[in-house]
Amino acid sequence: MAILIAGGTKGIGLAIAKAFAPQSGDVFLGYHSDEAAAQEAADSVAAAGGRPHLVKADIAAPEGCAAMVDAVRSNVGRLDQLVHCAVDAYASTTLGADPARFAGAIAANGLSLLYLVQAALPLMPRGASIFYLTSRGGRIVVPNYAAVGVAKALAESLMRYLAVELAPKGVRINAVAPAIVETDAVRALFGGEAANLVRAAAEHNPSGRGVTDADYTNLMRWLASPEAEFIQGQVIFVNGGANLSA
């Protein structure tokens, strides 16, 4: 078995990689530029029982997504799980955004889901699963989150269209929205307030705590199993009920 995780060398992506490593075996970690973090991630996946493969590529371009999939094709020839959790953490308002920079972030954070699926589908057997990592920011306005939030909204809609076309092929696609986690991307977007935002989210959560890696990785492993074969095109929040009240 094999899993490809775009954005798999840090944060949520790395947590997913380590969770899937024992069952997937071959773990392909897509990353953009941080070589040191990529090597550390590979070591972590190996320690978790997987065979890591590092793939450096630009997810914002169709050619970069194709390059990630080509690495899978040349090494194992099939893909059982595909995960999009790469983030171009461009912090900006909408009106204050640089148009070219904003467009690049929308491509990396949203449109690239289409690029990845188009490239990967020939390698995906019936029963394979695709995941998109989304957030509440795709549905509500978050300060300086426009380039990410707008792309999340785009990708959630795109996922629904893809689901209808993928379902007859026996391939599932769903989106998972964990509660806020203090990652490099969150720190880039919110600066010194990142830790406070994560802490406040945990303190005000109706379930009495913040999200853990196991909360969303356990869900994803189940969604990838045959038991979840009829769950298609859904956005599933993993946040203890934090999105249910103002």
C-alpha cells in the first residue's frame, strides 16, 4: 500500500504520515523547500514503521502535482490514499492582497486539489481514499486569513464535484477540518497570537480540551477503511463541537 501526503513534512501532514505509516508502508511526503524539516520528517516516518519517500515539488502548479504522483508511479505503481494538507500561509486581507501573490496562494491551497486528483487517479484502485484538510476559515471570516479561507471554500466545493465523478470509480473523497493546531502555517498567519489562539480554543471548547493528533488521524484511518465506503463528499469537523455555537 502507499499514501501520498502533499504537505507531509510538518504539522498536521506529518502527524497523518506517522499515523498511516504502519499500514501504508510506502509514505510519500510532498514538500516545497525546507530540506532540514523534510529529512526529520522522513526519519520520524521510518521510526513509525513506514518507508519514507521525499518528493520536493511546487503544489501550486499542475506540473508540481504531477511530479509528486510520478514519484509514486516510479516506486510502487499504485496509490491507496492521497492527502492534501499543504498550505501557502500568505497572511493578508482581501482588499490589501497583492493580486499575483493571492492567486498563487489560491492555487496552492485550493486548486491544487484538482491537479493532484487528476494526476493520481490512474494509480488509484477501487477502495482508495482522498482527503482534503480544511478549516472553519472556509466558512467564516478570519482576520488576515483570506488567501487560505477563500481557497478552503473553493476546495470544499471542488471536492463535492469530484465526489460525484469519483464515486462510480470506487474512489472516495472527503474533507477533514480539525480544530486549530499550532503549526508553522498557523504561526505564519497569526504571528505571536498563534499560541494564544490555540490556548483560547482549548479553554472555550465545549468538550473541555483542544484537539490532539489522534482525534483526526483515527478518523482518517477509519474513513480510509472498507467500513466507510459509503461516506463520500463530506466535510467532517473534528473540534469537540466548537463550531456549533457562537
